[in-house]
Amino acid sequence: MLRDIFSKKRKYATISKQAEREDVPEGLMVKCPSCRKIYYRKELEKNKLVCPNCDHHHTMSAKERIDSLMDEGTFEEWDVQLTSDNPLEFPDYIEKVEKDQRKTGMNEAVMTGKGNINGFETAIAVMDSRFRMGSMGSVVGEKITRAIETAREEQLPIIIFTASGGARMQEGVLSLMQMSKTSVALERFSRSGGLFISYMTHPTTGGVSASFASLGDFNFAEPKALIGFAGRRIIEQTIREKLPDDFQTAEFLYNHGQLDRVVHRHEMKSTLTTVLDIHQSGGDAS
Amino acid sequence: MKNVLPFEKPVVELREKIAELKKISGDSEVDLSEEISRLENRLEQLENEVYENMTPWDRVQMARHAERPTTLDYIERLFTDFLELHGDRYYSDDEAIVGGIAKFEGKPVTVVGHQRGKDTKENIRRNFGMPHPEGYRKALRLMNQAEKFNRPIISFIDTKGAYPGKAAEERGQSEAIAKNLMEMAGLTVPIICIVIGEGGSGGALGISVGDKLYMLENSTYSVISPEGAAALLWKDSNLARKAAESMKITSYDLQELEVIDGVIEEVHGGAHRDIEGQAAKIKEVIKSSLEELNQLSESELLEKRWQKYQQIGSTTSVLKREESEE
């Protein structure tokens, strides 16, 4: 009976083909925001949304990421029913969340579940920057925490793709506490011997950068992704000097010893497969 | 009188007037005792009115008060044999965080905390209590040492936030904070965290994962400063007062949100009016917390810590909300 209510009102649907189609930029052509070259959308998609001209990594939705990574038909999504409450009674907050639910077809800014990558079963959480800038409130924290816990119980590795502006303002200190919550879950997971691969994509800043994103056994990032704790403008105002252009990019972090590798999207699947393979016996690919 | 907050001005003025009258009546033959006692009654009334009805913005001002006691003020009063220890062993010593070993009621503990300066000179040295990565790494080093020697950890939180600077980013501010969150989650000794002033976002969080989290009545804990929130939400940092009201950042707000274990009351006018008394109240809380936590085995301690954090947040299910709407 509950399912009936759920399916009748489309506006909350979490995996809706219609909603997804709406988000695809109108028309057949896409302009690269970096080099301004214009492409067929199909051509870009074939190239994993990487600009064939300048190598710019276009934003990937969570669904696109999972589709490009997981073996077909193996992904099982978790916790699609969870949604934001409005603990601070912020005006218009729920409306904004609902608008992004319709826009993205997701219930919140992260998609979690499990599936296979070249035959290796793994838990996965993929953040989506189109949903409230990927900000972390109670639901994002809860879904990631649950995914980590399930991975621990089922003795699976977990891969988290981050894309987030940080903690979500509208849930105040509860958003902040999700940093602790996910970190406490990761400690438990780590203590049980679990493998965690953190994969940072554009942008990974603030509270997400200062919690689980930095806590991988392996920390990878996509080229040119913005990664950092404090915002560029705030730092410039504080220290009163111009920052270098590459400040807080993946390459900047790599040069300062904070990343294991900067991984091109074309190498994403093979790199992850190698790590999973080395840590896990019994995958189909072995 | 310096450092009087706008909202408490009437109280201070009346108090000054009474003092003046007392001086006059002492110097002269005129008997003012009746007038004085009338005014003293009025003062008591006024104090109740003013301090029992503080707005969140008043509390923000109080948490930032120039005379507000700092970590070292409390360390001096709560512990004996405090020996400050320095350096993260990688880069430098960050004086925005202090830490060391001490005794609490005769038993060994490790103490860490943010440290603001008392004057401009000290504030520059301590970077206004805003740590760099090495501050968090020093704290972690000391906390790991505490675990090795089985000492409980007491952490005092009082910072506007982790320092937003170029060097901090280069040396991994995010990683330093993140690592502390995770490592503190797994330390097998009791950790008691007390917010004594401002609890500014990730910079505060970086030393405040533990088994108990308390806040002084007039302290704050928030995801962003009221000024920052106002700038982000309404593009106007002058709306900080409004932001303070709506962001739920006071001790009582956090108690209601079930984020903290309790509020430690302050005297009228704030902790700086009675540092000894405030320290005594904090002492009671540490004492009872340790008594409770010392009963637990290591695995029970970690399990309880996990449960404490697991339940923080506010979510609902789509299905539930649909039901309530129909």
C-alpha cells in the first residue's frame, strides 16, 4: 500500500527515467566549459564525458559514474527512501531539496549501493554535485554511514566518489556532526580490516574534504578537481595575497604529497580493478 | 567599564550606581541604606531578566568575550602537575593548540585544547586560536600517547575555526582534521570534550570526537560562523544576528538537537565573572563522566562511542512524509 502512494506521486521518485532525461542538456550539442569547443553529446558520452580536445573532465552524475564503472546489471541501490527533514526549520529548505530530487531523480546528494567492477564485488557511494552542490546534511551522512556499515558486515571493500561543496548550511551543526559520524564509521570499518578507496572529483571541499574524502587507504583524484578545506576567496581575504592558479587542484595536492595518484577518467576502472584485485581474492577477473 | 556587552549595559550601569551610593553613604552622614537596598533588589530583578533571556546573539558575544576564560585558565584550576608538551614532530609547534600531561584528582590524564591569546601580542603568537595542521597533529600525537599509557583525555574546544591559509592547505588542513576524527573514534581511553567558548566548524571538531561532549552555557558550536552564514545565505554578513538566531548554535539548541551530553551552567554575566566557580562546575562534570566511563571495558567504550555518533542527524523516509501529507 505504501508503494502505491510512492508511485502515484512522481515528484519524490528516486530513480526516474523521466527526471534523468530532463537533466541532460537540451539539444544534441555540448560546449566544453574549458576550451569552448562544441561536441555532439553522444561523442562526449562515448569518451566518458572527457573533452576530446582539452581533456576537461565534465561533471558526471552519480548514475553516469556508476554506469560507466560497474558491470552491467550488477548494481543494487541502497536507502533510496531516505530524505531530508528540516531540523532547523529553514524557510524553503524542503522545497529546494524537492526541486533537486526532481532535477536529478535522486533522493539526496549521494547514491549508495553495491555491485561488481570487472567481477570484483564492492560497496560504493557516489556523490552528485548537482544536488544541493553535493553538500552533506543528515541524509548524506546517514547514507554513507550505512553504506560503510553494510560493507563491514558483508566484508566488502568500499569506494567513495566525493563531489561536494562541504557541510550543508541549512542543517547547521547536524551537518557538521556528519563529519564525525562518517569518520567513526570508517574507523570501525578500518579496524575490521576493510579496504576504503577515496576517489575525489570536482569539487571536494570543506567538511567532506576534512572527513571521509581524506581518509582512504588510497586517496585518488580526477585531474584538475578542486580539493581543499577553506574556500579560495576566504583564504585570499585572510592572507591578503593572490593565490596561484593551480591552488587546491588535484595536481596541487599531489605535488604536496596528499594524494596517491591523480587518475584520468579513462584509467578509473582499470586503476580501481587493480586495487580491488590486490586486496581481494576470488574475483571473476582473477 | 570596559568589555561590557550591549545587552548587559543596564545591569552594569545599575551596579555602578549602587557602588557609587555605597561610597557616598560611607563618606557622609546621610543614611542611604534604604535606597541602596531598594536598588539592590532591583538589580537582582534586572539581572534575572537580562541573563535569563539572553538571545543567541547575546551568547555569541559572550562566547567571544575578551575576558572569557581560556583553556589554560581552566587547566590551571582543574589539574595539578600540568606539564605542557610541544610540537607535532613533523613540522613545528602550533601554539593555537596546547596540550600536555597532568593529574586530575590525583590521577594521570592528557589534556588538549585550543588556546586563544589574552592580548594582541599573544593572539599573534597563537594565531587567534586558529590552528594549522601541525596543531591537530600535535594533539593527535599526545592523544596517542594517552592511549598507550592508558590515560583519559580531556579536550577543551574554543576556536573560530581552523586557519584558512595557504600554508595550512599546502600542509593538509583537511587531512589533519579528518585523521583526528577517525583516530579519536578508535582511541581506547575515555575522551571528554568541553566547548568553553566558540566551537567553530571543522576546526573545533578536529579535537572533539569523544565519549562525552559538554558545552558551557554561553558557548556556541556551529557549522559556520554567524557572519559566514549570513554572507552565504543572504549575501550580507551584517545579518549575522539573524543567522545566529536561525542556525541553532547555542548550548541549549545543541541539547535539543541531541548532539551534546549536557549544558554546564554559567553564573549571571558569564564564566569570566567567576572563573573559580566555573572551574568547579566543570570539575564536577569531568569527575562524574570519568566515573561512568571508567566502568566500561575498551570494547564497550568504543561500541558506545559508535552508537553515540550513529544516531546524530535528522532524516525521514519519503514514504513517511508522503503519508503525513495525505
